[in-house]
Amino acid sequence: MMWTFLNPFFLWAGLAAIIPLVLHLFQRRKIVRIPFSTLRFLKLAERKSTSRIRLENFLLWLLRTLLVIFLVLAFSGPVMRSAGLGRWAPASRRDLAIVLDGSASMQYETGFLRVWESAVRSASDLIQELRPGDRASLFLALGQPRPLIEQPTADGELLRTLLKAQKPLPSISRLKPALEAARQSLEESGTREREIYLLTDGQALPWRDFLEQDETEGTGGDHEITDTRTTLFVLLAGAEQPENAYPLAASVEPLLVRAGQPARAKVAFGFCSTVQPTTAALFLNDQEIARRTVDPVQGHIQEIQFPIPPLSPGRYALRVELPPDPLPLDDVFHGVLNVRDQLPVLVVGRDHDLFFIVRALDPPEAPSGLLVHTTDPMELPDRRLTDYACLFLCNAIPLPGQAIQAVEQYVRNGGTVVLFPGDRGDPSDYGPWSILPSHPIAVRPVSPLDAARTLRLLRPDDPLFVGLRFPPGSTPTLAVRRRLEFGPLHPEAQAIIAMGDQQPFLLSRRVGRGRILFCAVPADRSWSTFPLSPFYLPMLHRIALFSTGAGATRISIEPGPLLDVSDLLFGLPDPLDLITPSGGILSVRTLQEDGRESRVVEKVTETGVYRMTATDEPLLAVNLSREESDLTPVNLERLRRHPMFRKAYFAHTPQELLQLVKKHRIGTPLAELFLWLALLTAVLETLLASRACRRVPSLSHQLPLEPSGRFSSLTPRQPPP
Amino acid sequence: MAGGIARFLTPEQLQRLSRQTLQSRLVVEGNLAGRHRSPLRGASTEFADHRAYIEGDDPRRIDWKVFARSERYFVRRYEDETNLRVYLALDRSASMGYASADRRSKYDYACRLAAAIGYVVVKAKDSIGLCLYSDRPQVFLPARNTLLHLDNLLSVLGDQPPTLGTPTATARTLHEMAESIRKRALIIVFSDLFDDGDSIRQALAHFRKQHHDVILFHVLDPDELDFPFPRGAEFEDMENKERLLVDPRRIAAEYRAAFAQFLESCRKCCVELNIDYRLVRTDQPFDRFLRAYLEERKRLSR
């Protein structure tokens, strides 16, 4: 903390502080001499009052001197400056780092302006305030900070041009790395003063990195944002109680929407603050098909179902829309609905081995939507496997080498193969296979006493089991007479269902873009009662749906630099290009990683529906992360208590920010304070002086003197009013 | 009227004073017959006692009623009445010359008071004497009962006002007076008593030991009581020229406390010695004070 004076020449008046002393000395010299009858009683009185008078004299001198000093200070315009400023602050040079929150929530509209526009205007004002020699850097706070001008520059025009070229992105923002980047950019400032300006909307989300830290632990190993030379100014330009209603997430049931069958879309709505009841509409290919009332309850998520009428096969652009609110960016939720005709699956095996599986995949009383084809293992090489969504091998081993190659290629291209063992082959027949999760080493008989086995999900989060529901009251138990004993698992393989304690029941391995599943028992009753168990049918259906991509639980993705969209683009040929919502082209790339292929898209920033270039069919839907929709304001008091922000200045409007900046640069004027102190000192001096010269009752009034000169004793009398 | 009396008293005051008397509370010894009680037996109408008849006694004084009862001769004796001898002891030290604004000095006030008392005494055919002193007795006039003597006495008082730098020795003077006045008399002291308290007490006790009746007029200026000076000044002692710089407002409370203690000690001392102590303020009319005092004294002496 330091002081400067707006009128330093007034400090010369401080010499007036010696006036009381001079007056005192002067009065001593100008003495009135009074002859008095005797000094006897004066000496007595003085002896008794000397110490008191000395103390009173000292206090009076002190108060009078202070009074003069306070007056001089008040007129000299003292300004208390914060520690962040240099000694010669009015003439010092400073480096600024402007950090602009570029998240989607900055598009919130407050009155006539969006928060973003307020922030940009505030940044422009700050650039306008740059004085010769001042420099500024510019950062955009997103998920990762984006430096627009990393090294501080004095080129205000460049700064303004860059600033105007920016716009908020459909992204979240994290302020901590952005502030850290700004701090680092100012490290080379030398003796200059440093100021960091963070222009954001006040949403709590970007501050999460700071507030999740335990405040009592201080900053830990983090760098302090503020120090003796760096000052942080924060503009929280958003509304104090922002209102926002938004579709949070959407899903479609059933997972496999078949042509001609009704379905429904389940949409979850989120709310921020208290908003009025509103209506949400569901659109398919820009045609409204349903409308529902949404009655918001703050802090709750409301789920609403929209009916989807029977549709013909194809992909549909699905859109859930709310009326526009202050943050229109998240009022629309995009999705792609894939309506399929019957899914062809191929079951390989001999007829007596296929009885249970064919009836499970295509139960006559409840059409599953699967078109089941069967073939003999010897005829497998003649089949074009790419025509099928899934391949079930039931007691089909051994297979000819040509067939093995075809099956392995099918898996690598994205197909799903399920292997069920049987009596035909022995473990050595699995030797030529290169994509198995594990090579079986023996067929083990199981003791009748140990036959009852309970199936246990080892990987409940596996996409195969998401949404898998067993019939009510059923327990996944089966009786096993024989089982396949597996050797060591391939590094990329994993057991996803266990039989009993640790024995694997179903193994899985991803190969290329596909997957191979290996069951420990056959698909018929020869080794176990698996076909009779209540989860035989749902499990086979889940496998079939998953293998066709219908098992993908998502109908949209969020923006990102590199997104895996294999599940959403399953079955589509390579190469594949997409038309972005704004008309640009986005290529789908195939990525090889650890022997596994995946289809990815890069630098997806635009929200909306992406279509196939050839057919204009909707393929991908990209939605803004709904994290940004939660506009809950940051707790400013908590923020102020945070160790890293105790020396920061917070403003809610650009004008307030400028005032804070000016106040910081100029300082806090203390003239008024000193005037008050002078007044207080004057009052104290008056009180003390009055007390020192207080009137005490005269002896004449105390003396009960009779006219004849007699008095009995000295008793106090009240002085006359 | 002679010059000395006229200097201090106006005819109207003299006229008012002519009706006043000064009574001694104790027996006194005079050399003339008067109306004051004497320790001797005399020819008054106040019966004192009997004594055996001796040859040469006037037979008219034999108490025949006693003879009838006892068949022995006794003569009746009566109390003697004598005149009063009053001595004025007046302090003319420098401190008695102090006078606050628009007031008489203490000395002047004491002189007027002495003149009035002298006039009352002489008018009653009593004698009045004077001892004027500062650090030592300077004038001693024996007691006479003539107006001429009073006039001379007052002329002496008027001609010798206090002079600055004159110290006081009240106690020593009173001792000397007590030694020199052999017969019982009324001693009236006019002083501000700015002397050592114990010494004054001993001197007053000396008077009482000699069976003198003592009146002490403690003459003070109101400023000495209240110390009402408004601003700081250097005060100079009128007797020893000592100087002291003080702010009167700052020490007024302590001054008044000390002075009150002084007055109280004087009063207590006089009460213990059966001395008539009166505090006289120079701001009160002296004739009114004297009238009140004499009437009270007359009332108490009955």
C-alpha cells in the first residue's frame, strides 16, 4: 500500500503543525504579572495538579498538532494506492492481459445486448484506455485457452480488429487455464504494472476449477493470479438471475426403431432460475409431429415423452425445440433417428443346432425386427457376409480356412460375430483363428453337484448391457453339464459375463471396427440349460441390435476436436463426407489405434445436423454441451473468499469495471476521511480543553458564611445556576 | 470631628454606631469603674459572697440576718464592675495591602473596621489601644478612653499603609503583645493569617493563657477565596516578591481546596481556644458586618 498526493504542494502547509508549539512558546513570553497576597496556596495547588496539567497539555498539543496535520493532508489530496501499483503510478507503464470468455453461455441476452457484446465493448474500452507505452495481450477462454495475441502489444488497432473478429463458440470454458496463460504472458513485463482483465458472464461452471479446491488449503502449488504487481479485474456481465429452459438430453425407444412401428422420444428438460411454463415441439425432418407443455421446476429435470408415428425406413433429422429465451443457443436439440427395415442376421450351423437360437432371434408371437437367415457351415464361404448385421456361429467349428478368413475380415470391417461351441469341434479346431478373445484348451464336464451356475455381469457398463432388462422375478441361473475351458485372454479381450465365481461365460474382443463374442456353452441344450433361461432371448437380441449399431444409446454428439462416431455411422461405406449445417464439408476419417479401427470426425464446432454428401441423408447430429446451459451464477462471496481472488476486483457492468480500474489506477481519495478525522480531533480538543478549564464551584459558594462572619464548617453548596 | 476618625467613618456611620456596644465575654480588668465584670470585689449591686468582719470594716455592710442565725459577724461583698480595655492588633504586612478590582484593600477594610470598633468602645467609656505590626510590632499605643486618643490612633493607622515587600510575623507579634498586656483585656486581631499556622495557634493560646478575651477578624479578599483569574499569569507574592507562573483555570479546584482547608484549620483552632473567630470578606459593607457581629455578641453575652 502506498500514498500519493494530488496536491503535494499543500504538504508544505504541514509546517503549520508547529503552530501550536509556537503559540505555546509565544504565550509563555507574553506574561501578565499579577501581584497576589501570597503564593502559598498556589504552590500547594500547583504541586497537586502538575502531573495532570502536564498530561493535559501534552494531549492538547498532540490534538492540535494532529488537527493541523489532518487538515494539511486533507487539502493535499492524499490517495491510497493498492500495492499493485508502482511508485510512480500516474506515469508508469502497464501490461494488460484481456481474457474473454468465449463459451456459449456468453450469448445470453440481457436487454438489448448479449453478454458477449457487453464483454467485447468492455474490452474495447479497456483497449481505448491504453496510454502510450501500455501493451495488451488477448486471450479467449474456452475449454483450452486460445491466445489471440500472446505477447503484449501496443498496437491497439490490431487488438480491436482481432476482438471484433471473435464470436462465442458452442463450447464450454475453463477460466483457470486461461488466467494462467494470461499470467504467463505478463511474466516478461519487467517493472511494468500488470493487470489481468477477465470478462465473463458470471456463470459458475467456468469457475469450477477454482471452487472445487478446498479454500482452506489455499492455492496449494498453484501460481497466484494476483501478486504485488499484478491486479485481477473480473467483469461478471451476465444477469444476476439468468432464466433458461433447455432440452438437456433425448433418446428414442425402442433402440431399434423399425419401419411401420410406433416409437417415442424421451426428452429431458433442464431449467435455470424460475421460468414460465412453456411448450416444446418435436420435429422430424422439419415437420412438427408432437407438442407438449413443459412446466419448469427449478433445480429439477423434467422428462417428457413425445410419440413418434410409424415411419418408413431411413434416417430422419429429429429436433426438439423450445420457444426462444435469453439463451437461444440451447433451445434446440438435434438428433438423428434411424428407422430400419428388418435386420438380416446369419445363423451358421446345422438344423438341429439352430432350433433354439432361430426361435429366440425371431419369435413367432412377437416380431423382433430381425430377419434370420440360416446356412450350413460348409456353405458359409458362398455367402456375402456384408449383407448381414450379425453372424452367429453355432457348433459350426471347424470351418474351412477360406470361411475363417471371410469371417475375420467381416469382423474387422465392423461386423459382430458370436461363437457358440458344440460337440462337432474340439479345442484344437480353434487354432487357425486369429481374432478370438481366447483359445479354448478343453471341454470340461461339470459335476451335477456343481451344475447350477449363476451368471454375473462383469462389465455392466458394456454397451451390450445398457438398457438390458431381464424378465421380472427371474434370476440368471442355468445348469451346466459341460463347458469350454478358455486359455489365457488376449490382451484386448475381456470377460463380460462370468459363470459362477470366476469362470468366464462370455468373452469379448474388439477387432478392427467389429467385435467377436465367444460363449462358453452352446446355443442349444446339449451342454447347459442356457436356451431355456429367461435371459437367453434378451441377450441375443441385445447382441443383434448392438451389432447393427442400433444399440447406440445416443442420437447426437457434442462438439469436440476429435469425435468417435463409429456407432453412429455403422454400415455406411468408406469414404464418407458430411455436409455441415452451414454447408461446409466434413470428412469422416478411419483411425487405427491398437489394432482397432474407428471412424472419427475432427474439429466439430458447429451444432446441427450433418448430412451425407451423396444422398443428403442426415447422419450426425451435433448438440452444444448442456453443461453450458446451466447458467447458475457463481457465488461471488465464495469467490471473494478464495485465496486466489482476495485481491481481485469484481464488477457487474462495464461502467463499474472502468470505475474500478480508474479507482485502482488513481487510488482511493482520502481527503474526506482526513477531514472527518480533523473534525473528530477538533471535537476532542474542544472537549479536553473544556475539561481542563472546567468551572468548579467557587469557595464563596461553598462557604456557609453568616453576615456576622461566623461559619460553622465548610460544607459544599450548589453553585448558582 | 477629629481627622483620624473622619478618615474612616462618615457621620452617618458614627451615628449608627453610637447605639452599639462591645461586650466582653469574659471578666476584664480595668482601672475605671465600668459596666464590665471585674475579677475584683467592688460596689456593684451584684452580690458576690460573705467574709468575716474584721476591724475597720464599714458596719453598714454587716449582714445582720446572718448574725441572727449564727451570732457571728459577716460582711456582704459585691462584684466589682470595671471598664473594658480593648487592644487592636492590626496586621500591616504587604499581603494586607492586596485589593481586588474595585474593592478596598484588606488593610483599609481592617482600618475601617477598627475605627468603628474603636468608636463603639470609646463611646462606652472603655479604653482602646493599638498594636500595628508587620514582621515586628511597629506601633504600640496604650489603651485610653478618649476620642482624641482614638483619633490619634486612627491617624496612625491611616498614615502607615502596608508597603510591598513587607513580610509578616503575626505569631511573634501576638506573643509580644501577650507578654506586654498584663491585665485581662479584649484583644482584637485584624489579619489575613498568612503565617505559620502552628505559630499563630501558639500565640493565640498565649493570649488565652493570660485570660484575655480574643476576637480574631480574618480579613480576606474574595479573590483570595475564589481565585477567579481568567487566564494564565505570573503571580507575584506581595511579601517576598516570589513569582509563580500558573494557569488559574487549571489549578482553581486545587487552590480552592487548599484554601478551604486553611480556613477550616483556622476556625477549628479558634474554637478549641474559645476565641471568637470571624471571617471578614472585603466585599461586604463593613458597618453592616459590624452591626451584625456586635448584636450577635451582645446577644450571646447575656
